[in-house]
Amino acid sequence: MNDEKDRLPGDIFWSTFLEEEGLPASYRDTAEAWFSPLVQSILRHYNEQTSALASSPQIIGIHGCQGSGKSTLAALLEAWLRNISDLNVLRLSIDDFYLTKHQRRSLAEAIHPLFATRGVPGTHDIALLEMVLRAVIARSPEEIFIPEFDKAKDDRAPLEKSVVARDIDVVVLEGWCVGLPPEPQYRLAHVTNLMESEQDPNAIWRGEVNKALAQSYSTVFELLTSLIVLKAPHFETVVDWRWEQEQKLSGRQKRPLGLDDALMDREGVERFVQFFQRLTVWGLEVLPDRADLCYHLDASRQIKSSSGPWASG
């Protein structure tokens, strides 16, 4: 195995990555200090697997609330591993597996109106995600297709990418609810915010969300071989982070926004995060102890400490 210094990408890698992701130069120092143990652990586990009789791809989950940096970390892991090794990495976002707008409207009519809004468990095509992961794990020779979700249109994009499942060594799956266990039933009796109080007084919506988390989502999350958590200091930071995220998304649009576009103003963001509040708070409570590696963030998204079995590499 290479020495630790050989696993650090060089100047060309960093200048390219930072420019593509729109990150400051200081991000390199943070990444090299905090994410090297993560890369080392991935490589170590890969080497252990390949020396076994039957090797399986690693399925690495990255959990973090909105705006915590999980998409950036997933992109970095993909680029870093490809730069220093021969690993074939498949990066997935659970967001790309959202149900179509039409499918969510059908859920809203059949179960509860709140299911028209994307985000919570129950609004993803979780069966498709499971099929993709199982094909990779089985090293299927077949081509698999990965959807893409257009958040500006709040609907699935017409384009999709394809990969050959057996060629994948590492899957990086990021998402705000990745790895999250269901809540205990007693918690569902208590409303979390004004939206739940006004629109879900009988706990029908949150009960169905929790049921999905306990059933189909749990089945998928059991396929993870490791879980990385980006832990916010508290829920109050999420609104600010999500607003920053929305502004970046808006800045990337190359066309005028129409009435059907889903980019939000600040007030819209504050309403939107209420859909996520219950499970975000639950994740902050329980996931650090479940993670192989948990990064503890401050309000400016700087990593203050890490914990978990992989924290020391």
C-alpha cells in the first residue's frame, strides 16, 4: 500500500477540483487534514476485500442535512480515489431518485397532500435505487441506468447516464436521509413545527414517512458498508445553509425562470425546510453514534472534530 503522502493529490488536481466546485483555496487544507483518514480507510477496506475469496464493492453512504457539504464531499471522494488509485467510483445522489412530479401528485391524492413535495422518505423511487445497488453488488454484466433530477423544474430530467455494474469498485451514495433509522412511534405523536400542526394534525403524513423509512429505505440502507456523517451543530443552521444552496442553484440557471420552476426565495426556503425538520433533528441525535466517521461542523461548516472508528484512519 502507498505511503500516506502518496495518497494526497497534487497541485493540478486541486486547482481543477476547486475551480469546478467553486471552492476557496483554503478548502484544500481542510480536505487534506480531515478527509485523508477517510480515503485511507476506504483504500484499506478495498485491499482487504480484494484479498478475500469473494470481493464486493464498497457502498459508502454520506449523510448530512441540507447545505452541509455532502455533495462536495462525495465529488471529492470520487475525484480523489480516481486520482490516486485504479478504483472505479460511482457517485450517486439519492436526490436523483426522486419520483416524478406526476408520481408525487398521485401519492398526494392517494395518501396525503404533503407528498406532492419532494424530499422525505416516500418521495423517492427507492426500488430503482435498490435495483442499482444490488446490480453493482452482484457485479452484474448488464448496463444500469441512473436517473437525474432537475430541481429547478422539480421533475426528473429526460437524460440519464449508464454504467456497467460489474466495473464498479466503490459506490458513494449521498443524501440528507441516507442511513437514517425510523423514529420510535411515540415521537410521532408530537408535532415538530407549524406545518405539521396545521397540515398533518392526525400524523398521517409523518406516519407514512416513518413507515417508508422502516421498510423500503431500511432495506436499501442495510446495503451500505460504511456511513459518513456531516453533523450540523443544530437545526437552526439548516435554514441559512439551505438558503445559500438555493442561491447557488439560482446562479447556475442559464435561462429565465418561469412559473413552473422550483427555485425559492428566503421565505420559501423557510417553509421548505419544515418538511425536513423532524428527521433532520432525529438524525442529529442518533447518527453520530451509528457512523463509521462523523465530522462535527460549526455554523460556518468548518470541521471542528471527528469521531467514530475511522476517525484516526
